[in-house]
Amino acid sequence: MNNLFIKFIGSNFGNPRGIVGLITTKIMNIMNQKLYKTILENINLEQNNTLLDIGFGNGYLIKKLLKKNVEIEIYGIEISNDMVKKVAQKNKHYVKAGKLKLLLENIEETPFENNTFDKIVTINTIYFWNNYEKCFSQIKRILKTNGKFYNVIYTKEFLDKIIYTKYGFKKNGVEEIKSLTEKNGMKIVETIEVEKDKSYCIISEKK
């Protein structure tokens, strides 16, 4: 397979755009079913919680969260303008009602106010963060005290088996990511092994 094409596919996982972006996000939906299920089973949403989804892609998780029988407010940030427009159109009822707010934004430079969110979720975005320290610092800043961050990842060993992850993916071991989380002021409260030696949900808390 042509290296330029592989590189293009890899970049679309980090920043989905155009027709290829629609395809890659669909692939992610299929691949990530067990990851979504883990989030939905462990997030413990409470009435009037405010939640942020970092890198929401085609909005699959947002759609599932909005269907939960609990009154919540969801924000989503994406670096892909195509995805922001697509998800806003698909969920225009929730956007109009003020239950869903979608922004073209990078977590590294987010302008959200301090202590905004009860829960922050991200699935498979850490590979594309340029500056871990800035990103974790922002997450801690915008979380409320005792707020939780759900960081869902594939292992480095699993990603190494996929050809397109040679381009644009920063791969870290689970223990390394946990160490980065604690180094930047968050307390690890639980690490869930979603699939053995393949995927994990690292849950941390702002103290």
C-alpha cells in the first residue's frame, strides 16, 4: 500500500474530514463498541451533570449519552470542522434546546472556565495530543473538584499491529499514561481492562 495513502488515512483518524473522514469515523464506531460500552456502564451520570466529550468524531458516544434517562448538559469539542457541522446537524433538536453545545476547539487551548465539568470523556484521542502537560493541565483546570476524567485508550502493542498508526500517532504504554495523569495533578481511581492487553479505561479524579 502506498505510504502517502497510509499517511493520509492515519491523519484522518486524528482529524476526520471529507468522505474519508466519514469512513474512518464509521470504522472507529465499529472498533470501539466495547470502549463505548465501558464508558456507558461506568460513567455514573447524575441529574444536571455537565459533561465534556473531547474529540467526539461523528458523535456516536454523544448520541448514546443523550439517550440516557437523566437530565444532563453535554459539550463536545473537535478539531475537525466537518465533524462539528455533521454532528450539530444530526442533533439539531438537542442543540436548539441547549442540551448540546459543539465547538471547534483543541483541548490544549480550551477557553472553558475553571471548574466547569462534572465529567470529561475522551476515547482514543491522546495519541494526537501535541503537549500532554498542557492537555492534562487544562482537563484538571476545567473539572470540578471530585470531577472525573475517563480516558479510554488502546495499548501501544495493539496499535503497533495496525499499519496506519505509523503516521501521526503517539503511542504510550498504559502505565506511562497513568504516570502522566498523576504527574499533572490527577488521582487515578480505577483502571478498567476493557479487552485483555488491548484496551483500557483510565478513570482519574480532580482532588
